[in-house]
Amino acid sequence: FMNGTAVTSGVAVSANTPIAFTVQAVDAGGNPVNAAVNTTVQLSDMLGAQPGNGQFRLASNGANLVGNEVEIPQGQSSVTVYYVNSTPGTYNLKAQAINATSVVLPTGTTTVAANNAVTVTGYVYSILGSSTTTLSSANVLIKAPTGSISANGVTGSAVNVVTSSSGSFTFTYTAPSSATTSTMSQITATAQNPNGSPVTGTMTVN
């Protein structure tokens, strides 16, 4: 499923009886592949047109997953999850990858002197199993807890930029005057779709 979402329909559930299913990363041909980055998957359920209000667990008798989210670790193809609901019925189970992307910032510049500015270019990569390509037209939210970020005529502690056709984005970081030096490692960048939703990868549910 190239949009990063998969649905398994018509799952018959007995009250309080866990059912195991597999969340798996696949390539464009539907073949299982290892996740290239740690990939968070949002799980949900529907009973007809209404939310199912069930829970997901990593063990049949284990604790409910916080926020109904599960992670496929980097280098692993799948994870087994248990679904349980106190109300019997036939449910549709949905899985949506919410961070199958990688935002890369340069590591060459590690410190910036007080009040000094440095121009930074990063890239956004779309992860599809073991295949990696640059991602154009993705919004990137850049944050710095100290100092300021400047891009597209906007300056602040958090600024949005859009990647070019080559998947790159550029901004300027200015170190604060309160510190002798600031480290580039404090800057974070998160890729989003133009509507603000996380960029997704490819997932199936079996």
C-alpha cells in the first residue's frame, strides 16, 4: 500500500479474547522488507462507521499500547500485535506508518560561536524498505531550543521550510548571545506533508 496505510476488514472478535495479527513493512511489490529506520505505526479499529474502542498489545495478556502506537525497529520486517475488545463484533483494523522518513542534517559543523550564524542544508529521504530516495515538496519543521532559525523570510525558534525537487532544504541558524558556543546537535527537523500530517511509508496488516 503505497500511501502507508493498510486495513484488514471483517475480523471477528469475541469479547475480551485477544487476536494476534502482524504489522509488516513491504516494498512496492508487496514483498516483506526490513524497515530502514525505526518506524512508528498508528493502530486503530472501526465497528461499521464508528470507532471500535478496542485496545492493542504486544502480548496477549500484556499492557495496552500507549496511544495505540507500535514501532517496527530498524532492520526488522514486522511486529506481532494483539487486538482485544470487550464488545464482540466484526471489526476493521487499520495500521498507518507515521514516521517512515529520515531527515538528515550535516554533522560537519558542531559548534557555533555566540551571535554567529551558519547556513545549513539538509535532506529528507523517503524510506521504502531498504530503498531510500529524496523527497520533494515535503514540509520540514525545524526547531532550536536556543538561538534562532531563519528561512523564507521568517525567524524564530521553530520555522517551516519546503524541500526542493532534489529533496534538500536550507536554513540559517544563529547562536544566542548568552552562550560562548552552541552545538548543532540541538537542532531538530521533522518532515511533514503539506497539510501538516506526518509523511508516511508503506505498511500492510496481515
